[in-house]
Amino acid sequence: MDCVEIIPSVRKYEWGRRERGALTRVFYGNARVAGSDQGRSVLGGEVENGNYVNRDRFSECRDAGLKGKEAVVSSLGGGHGGFLGLDGEEEPYAELWYGSHNSSPSGVVFNGSFLEKVTLDDVISSGFGLEGPTKLPYLLKVLSISKPLSLQVHPDKVLAGELHRSFPLIYPDDSHKPEIAIALTEFEAFCGFRDTLQILSLLESFPETLVIFGISRDFITQTIQIHKKNNSPAPPDHAKQDPLYTIKKDLFINMLNSKPETTRAALDSLVQRLQQTSSSSPLDDNSSQGDPGTALIETLILRLHGHFPLDIGIICPILLHYYKLKPGDALYIGAGTIHSYLSGDCIECMANSDNVVRCGLTPKLKDIPTLLQAVNFQLNNAKTFFNHTSFQEPSNTPLLIDYLVETVDEFHVQILSLHLQCHPSSSQNHLDQSPASFSAPDSSPYSLILCISGGCHLDITTPSSQVSRNIQSILQGRAILVKPGTKISFRPLSSSSFCTKTPTRFALITLPKH
């Protein structure tokens, strides 16, 4: 095998988007394979309203701490047939997984046929990348988020190994989980602690929370006066150690250990005041840079309260940087960095792990002792990429937008963007033009390529065969895995619905050179 198509598994959680326009629904509709009788893929098949009409291989329920529709997993690895319509209003398509994680490995299509009982993990382990890892070291996801996800942190390698050995049912693998989220629509997130002095200054505007944080007004005033002249808050993206991090750590520990009756009374008082005084008008804030003002924090607290009434996590906007990303912008989140996604669509690439330690905005287990072991209070292991300008630039030749994180060994994400000139009056136009082309890097044992916008025809030439193979109608959600040196030529689709100014974009996932 020199090239396989990857069929994602879909996870349905109550925070997923339910409307037809959710990117997870669109992606999954384009990626699914046809009826179970022949096991044929829909490559080059007809599209109805943007979605292929087809049938899932099976539908499986998995207990992930939630019940019923909140914990459904649909995959394509085998089993009993079952139809899961994409038009159903009660189906929250939360995540698509492209990868070989043990809990939900992707299926594969080879030479136009869906391979029964063969997963992407089988393909990789059989020597697809002869000089690379025998298990895909990363997991690629597409997320469509309608409500805030839990406040969480991921352990480093050492702690992950200890947790997996001691609690394998809670922490299912021994890997760390560095991850990067690249916005496909407007995307909101909390990521990393604010500077301690900024937190103390903000607490003066939220006096109801002082009893939760176990701090007095006098201490706040004295600390700010002593240190403010000699300390200025570092931008959230800088790996600068906070000299007052022990104060921040104490605030966070006090918050997590606050008595339930104390917490509820204080939060109820805070919410009542904000509901009476907060403005509902649009706010002029600096949120894209992670630095909102007090008015926006008030709005965020009320918004979180609407989803998780009186949960301790609703006051996290006081402690954490808030980001509103434009399409093409990204957040890298390393081990020990507390974070939460609020809304929007993104692709997310991470080390091949599902280890999560939660502390708020969730009905799931809150493992506070482990969380305090995992969190890095001294500095934020995070990085921001503000690439929305280059993300929108038109180009008739392939343009690579880089999201390299030098400290990550498991993945390197780039966005391949190009404008394909289309003339829908001629059904053969895609054959008449000289195609744009791209070659998979020789430095990576395999490359995963996912279409994230637009669509086109692909001509694939592998080094071993030198024979061009055509994959028709590759749309959003379709993904392939290719070997080093594979040449990919892009031809426009003849359908008038794709003759737009929207670029065709692919997420390109490789292994870093280092």
C-alpha cells in the first residue's frame, strides 16, 4: 500500500454542534463509505446537499461517563450495520478522529474498497512507513463546539506513565498530550494563567470571590503596591516565569478546596450582582490577544453560569487568558497548561493520547490531587499563532502556512492553501489545465492530508509505481495517508457549486525533522 484513504470515527457528546452546518457533520458526511453489501467507497460518487447518501458500518455505545446520546461512538471498523442520519436534530457531532488510538481507530479505503476489519493502526504497524514509528504518534481531530468544554490539563510523560499504571480505566494510555488547535471558524478558548498581579487587580472587581480564593483586600492592596513598580505582566504567549506564582498557586488550591456551601453562596451573590449590572451590549475588547477587560470577564462569567450554574469553574475568566481566534489562528497547549474550549470549529492535532485531568465546568470526575500535580503554575507552556491574514491570501500555487512547535516530537502541522481556477461551463476543464502540485516531504515516513475547505480532484503518483492514481471529488473531511515523495496534483472540480473564491485547503500532518 502506497496510499490509503482514512475514514474517521465520530464521537457524539452533548457539547457538540447539532445544526447541519457544523463542520463535523459536513466532514463526516463527505468521508463516510457506501452501503454494507459491497463495501465500496463513494469516491467520485454523487453528492446530495453536500452530503453523500450512504450507510454506517456500525453504531456502538461507549460509556464515557455520560449516558445515552451523550456517549455514542460511531465508527467504521466492522460489526453490525446501522443507519445514523446526518439530518437528525438530536445528533451532536462533537469530534471526528483521524488516527490509530486504541479506543477508536480509523477505518481505511484502499483502491476504492473499504477494508473490513482493517484499521489505520493495522496499516501503520504493517510497515507503511518503513523508517517511522509502527504506530501513528499523533491523533488528528475535527471539533465542532456549541458549549464550553471542561477546564482541563494534560499530564507530562512521567506523570502520564504513573497515572496509567495506577488508574488505567481513568487514564487509558501512558503518553503526554501536547496539542494544537487551529481555528476553522471564529473560535473561543481559555488557555494559561494570567500574571499574578493581573489576577490580584481583577479580584478587586469581584469581591464576592475573595472568600473562595481565601484572600483579603488588604493582602491584595499590599502585594500590588510592593511589586507593581518592579514587575510588568508578560504577554500570555511568552514562556516567562511568574515570580509570584506561589500566590497564584495558593489562590487556585483554595478555590478548588473551597467548601461547597461557601462556594455556592459566594457565586450566587456574584451572579445576582452581575445580572443586575452587566451590560448586554457588544464589547470592544482585546480578546484576540488574550487580555480582555473587566466587562468582558463579567459577560464570560454569566455565560459560563448559563451552562454550568454555580460551578466553581465559572470564575475561571478571572484566572485564565481568554482568546477569540479568527480562522487560521491557533493555540498550542503543552503539558501542565490549564485550558478550555468555549465555542467554534477547529482541527486539533495532538500526541496519540486521551489523558485528561479535569477540575471544572463538567459533571465528570474532578481529580483534584492529580490536577495539582499536573499544573505548571510557574509559566504557561503555550504558544499562539496569529496566521489569519496568510490563511486568507489568494494563491494560484500551493501556499504552506506553518504551525511548527519546536519542542514537539510527535507532529508538525501545516496548512496547504491554493486557489484553483474553475470554468464550470466545460465539464472537462479539470483535464485541460496544468494542475498545481505538491510532493510529500521525504523527511517524514508518512504524511496525513485532510481536506478542510473547498474541494478538488487529486492525481496521486507514488515513488514506487510512478503510475498516477485519480481520487475524484475530495471534499471537506476526506483524508489520505501517503508515503514520502508522493506527488499530488490538484485539479478543480467541474461542479459550479465549487467554482468560488474560497481557497481549497488541506491540513498536512508530518513528523518533525528534529
